[in-house]
Amino acid sequence: MNMPNINDARKRTNNIIPIKRDDFIIPEEVKNIGKNKNYCILTYGCQMNVHDSENISAIIEEMGYNKIDNMDNANVIILNTCAIRENAHNKVMGMLGRIKHLKEKNPDIITAFCGCMAQEVGIANKLKDKYPWVDIVMGTHNFHKLPIYLKNTISTNKQQLEVYSKEGDVIECLPVKRDSKYKAWVNIMYGCDKFCTYCIVPYTRGKQRSRLPDDIINEVKELVKNNYKEVTLLGQNVNAYGKDLNINYNMANLLEDVALTNIPRIRFVTSHPWDFTSDMIDIIAKYDNIMPYIHLPLQSGSTKILNKMGRRYTKEEYIKLFKEIKNKIPNCSITTDIIVGFPGETKKDFKDTIDIVNELKFDLAYTFIYSPREGTPASIMKDNVSVEEKKERLATLNELINKYANLNNQKYKDKIVQVLIEGQSEKGNMLMGYTDTMKLVNIKAPEKYIGKIVNVKITDIKTWSMDGVIIDD
Ligand code: 5AD
Ligand code: SF4
């Protein structure tokens, strides 16, 4: 048993990060234990978790398990959890209740709990003391040891709880089972060193560790060979890519090298305004296969609150960066994240946020009420704004965000855009895909178009999507 520790999670040293190329094994005893058995994986949270689940799926499938979507018939249920806000927590705890019920009917079901929540001291303690029936608890640094934990669970019938609070390493030998045949997530870095005062990620995911450029480029080249059409380069703070490597190679260099692989579409998330350089903007403008779409979290429009959040930029600096992007990449769509109700946010601070939204007219924004996370500096800041007031601010902000989302979409009416068709739409009888600028388009078209980038004429505009027709073959 190994429990997480917040003080260790906070530590940062200058130690060189080990790259592990042979750290994944499947013990002989469990090599085929999944034959004729099913597993189900439930994923919460960000794209990083979605991609971790693709690794976990490949690992468990190497033991013979077959993936199913419905946990009622699963022999192994894996919960890949998110700790970013309280509501993500609540969803997972609710799901544990349902799994307990299934396990009472069938005690042979094996339950594994992983992801960012497992890295939290309070949660790990709770799982140990109050949920001993959860068979495996593993953190973000060691999910690749799932085969060993499965073996130990089966042989001892005791809870396997192993969570490390460490800076972390880079593991290059993991198998992956991608959810899509056309779009791929590619990690370029792990962890985060920014320590924004509200955010739990630097504690749950460790120190910033960039993968080596060659490992990334080779992965993308392999995807090109396998006919992938799009890669999204993933990291908590991708603009800081390479800073920890000391090899004089940065995100602009990486974007250029990935562009030169000729993969048709490149995206990257998530950016931090602090490290977003003019060189990067120039490279995005230069290469047609780097998509004109940037997610650029603002968090607040008030310089005072940004300062309390530890964001390292002022409202004016954000606006300057936004305008430089729009000037150099005129068709670029820009989306953002905004938190309302941060401790000490006054009516005037909130108005600053409203003003900047009115000025910049984001294509879309993900908006949140501030949620205190234990162990973060903001969680002990004095907070005197009532819950009702926070909810009102969120509603006011959302109304404005929706207005600009719709107005931005209106510009697409009757335009011809390129769409990568991904599959069936949730709306029956239609296919769906995204434009280069990340607008969702629903199209009535035959299935033969799935996996292709096609020209589409936009016929109808909604707030969250558009309808269109294919105009060439
Ligand atoms: N409370 C509310 N929102 C948060 N985010 C991160 N931490 C918190 C928190 N404690 C939001 C930020 C971030 C997005 C992924 O989640 O806006 O950009
Ligand atoms: Fe959290 Fe800030 Fe790091 Fe983003 S940059 S993961 S918000 S600490």
C-alpha cells in the first residue's frame, strides 16, 4: 500500500526526469485471464484522461479482455476520475454507489479506481477506510501497473492501493487503443508547474515533463502511415513544451516539425497565455495543416483576480495576445475558460470579465463557478460572495457567451468550409464532423464519407452547431 501525500506532490526539484522505455510488463499468471471476459471503462474529465483511458484499454485488452459500454455485464469496471471541481467528484462518488450494488450481486466483479481523484489524500483515505471493496486504487503515475495489481487482487483478495505523489517520469512503452481511426491524441508533455492558485492539477499530475521531440514526431509519422487525418497535441500547458528539456527546442519548433510530417490537421490543447510566443503564432499562420483554432483560457477579466489566481498576465496583456493572434491568423477561432466567483471577486471584477467578453467576442467559452480544492492556496482565501450571487454571475456570463457563439457562427452561413467527417451524429440520420476552426457541423450524407475531409456548404446556423451539405466528392 502506498498513500498519496500533498507535501510530496507539491515538491519540485531540478532532478532529470527519467524516460522509461521498458517499464510495462504483464505477469505470466495474468496473460490470458481476460479471455471471454469483458471490461468497461468510465472516463471523466479532460482529454488527458480520455487519452490515458486509451492506454488503459490497450493494457487490459492485452490480457484478453473485451471492451463493452455497459457496466452491468462487465467483469472489470474501471473508473478513470477527475478532480478539477467538486461536481466531477460527486459524479464519481455516485457511480461508486451503483458499482457497489452490482458487486453485491456478483462479488467476482473487479473494480479499479484511477485518475486524478486517486491522487487526493482525502479520497485515497476514504477508499481505504470506507470502500474496501474497491479492489484496485492506482494513481496517474502508475496505471501501467494494472496487470500487476490485477494479479495481486486475484491472489490475495485484498485491496491494492498504490498512489505515488512524485514529480513523475515519462513512460514511452505503453500500448494504445485509440477510440478513433481518424483523430488521435498525442501527449507532448505531462504535469504542470504553473500552480495557478485554484488548480489541483500540479498536485495530481506532477512536474512538467516534456517528451523528446523525436518520440513525438515518430508517433505522428506512424499515424500518418496509418491514414490518420488529425492529431491533437496534448498537455496541461502546451506552450511551455520543451522548457524542461534544456535542448533549445520549443513549442514553435515542435509545431513546425509536426506540420512537416504532412498530417492533414494539427490541433493542440491547452494553451496558457503566459508562454504563447509570437514565433508560435507565426508558425500557426505559416502552415495550412495547423488548424486556425486556439483554446486560450482567460479565467478572469480582472487583473486583480488574475493576480490572486497566479496567472502571471494582466487583462491588457491577454487582450494584446488575442489581437496579435487575430491579426496574424484572421480566420482563427478562439475559445476560452472562465471562472466566476473566485474568492474576493467583487461586482467590479465581474464587470471586468463581462467587458472583456464584450470586447473579444469569443467563439465559445467553458464557464465554471469556482470550486475550492483542498491543498490549493485559493482554498484558504477569504470568500465572501454568496452561492446565489455566484450562480447569478454565471447565468449572466453564459447568456453573453451564447450570444457571441451564435453571432460568430452566423458568419458561416452559405460559406464553404472543410470538414473532417468523424461518424454518425447524435441527431439521427446525419453524419458529423468539425471545421478547421472547430465548429461542429451535421451533414446528411452517406457513410462512405466517414474519415474524409470534404468541402461542405453551410446551410443552417444554430448556437452550438451548424448544418451543411457536401459539395464535392
Ligand atoms: N474551480 C473552478 N474551475 C476550475 N478550473 C480549474 N480549477 C478550477 C476550480 N478549482 C477550470 C479552469 C481550467 C478548466 C480546465 O477548469 O477554467 O481552465
Ligand atoms: Fe491548472 Fe494553471 Fe496548470 Fe492549467 S496552467 S493545469 S489551470 S495550474
